[in-house]
Amino acid sequence: MSKVTIDTGTSRATPSPVPGKRTTVPSIRTRKQDGTTQQPIVMLTAYTMRMAQLLDPHCDMLLVGDSLGQVIYGLPSTIPVTVEMMCAHGAAVVRGSWHALVAVDMPFGSYEESPEQAFASAARIMKESGCAAVKIEGGEAMAPTIDFLSHRGIPVVGHVGLTPQAVNVLGGYGVRGREGPEAQKIVADARAVADAGAFCMVVEGVMEEIATKVAQTVPIPVIGIGASAECDGQVLVTEDMLGLFERTPRFVKRYDDLATRIGSAAQTYADEVRSRTFPSPDQTYRPKG
């Protein structure tokens, strides 16, 4: 068999060839044994090829979240996000990664009508993006759909608790599970999602004790966001974690302040352009000799 050599110097979009095997659905599922995950699962969001390249060596999973509607497109919520958007960004993230399992959100309106509609949407997303799994919001109501997909070759990441696509019903993005009945429903939703065949699930924006109970109750890995350190893994929106926005949710730890650093670099560039100190001889082409 002939060996293919990739010239990584010819294109910004060509990732450096790295030997290794991409993380699989079974390997994520089996990280939790007898109710315990020895090595927590690391997940971050990614929407572009370059960000995927930077995050991939450090993550077990990359989530192409429908949060791209707000982060990339400046939309007021995730509701307007389309299947076309998810396919395009999902494909970019797959191209930019080699190690992490890539999961893509099913956008609002692409799966709720019926299991058959969900299969058509999920199959399109997987074919066009090359991702390994899709993520679906919802608990007991979505269990038949998760079962339908799982039995037809489509791995599913569940999502319970605060479900952003239901923002109009919930009335906002406040923490869920403060009252007893809602807390009980979140736990029941998590069990239903696991029983239906999801290989892992995200639990978002719930009271800590509920997230801990879910993680202790269901047999599949539970990935928290605004949940509990006792979850089997964690996920954050990368742009929030990097400090690219002035406002971040309470549950986000800002690991950097890239907004300030980018603004400072742009100001220095602008000053040098206006003073004609950029470009310098190092950045211009002149005759040799």
C-alpha cells in the first residue's frame, strides 16, 4: 500500500498528520464501570476547524453545539439554528480533529415531530459532517426517539435539566430543580434517556445535589455543565471558558481573558498601520542581493 504524505505547509486548513485512533462511542460508554468513572471525560465545544485543532489533543469529546447560533452568528437563542448550519460546522470540526469523538447537536425542529423525522435529520448530519454521534435535548418525551435512533446505528448523547431549546417554555435560562417535583422529573428524565440507549448524557444547569444523584443513578457517563464535580465529565462553551465574552454564566470558570488580549493586539496593529511602521522590511518583498 502506498504511503500518503500530507504537506502541512501549503494550507492553514491542513492539520498536521498525527498517528492515533479517534475516540469511539464504546470507549466513552465503558469509561463508566459499576457506576464509577475513574478518569473524568473532558468535553469542550468547537465550531471551527482551527479551534478543533487546538482543543483536540486535550479533549475526549468535541461538541458542535447549537450554541453556535449565539457564539458565531449572534442570534438571540439556539432556536433559529438550522440543520445546514450544524452540518457545515460539524464537518469543519471533524476535519480539524483526529483524536476526540465529535458529536453534533440536533437543532430545534429537526427531531421532535417523530422518530422518523429525527432519523432523517440525524442521518443527514452524520453523512455530511462525518461526526460519530448526535445530541438530543429532552427526557422521557424523547426516549422513544433515542431508542429508535440507537437501534438504527445512530449513537445518541442525551441532554436533560436545563434544555436551551425549550427556553420559551421554561421562561429563561435559570437553574432547574429547585422544587421537589421538578427535581424528581430531572432524575426520571435521566433514567429514561439512559434506558432508551443513549451512550452518555449532558446534565445542564441543575442544583448540585440533583446532578450528583443523576451521576450516581444512571449507568452511562453523565457530563455536567453547571451541575456537579461528581459528574463523570464536564463540558463548557469554549468561548466562555476563554473569556471571549464580557458576560459569562455563573458556572463558568474563565481560564483566560482572550477578549482583552485580542483587543490589545488589534490596537497595536492599528497604531502601527497609522504610523506606517507596519509593514516593516521583514514583512515586504524586495529584490535579493
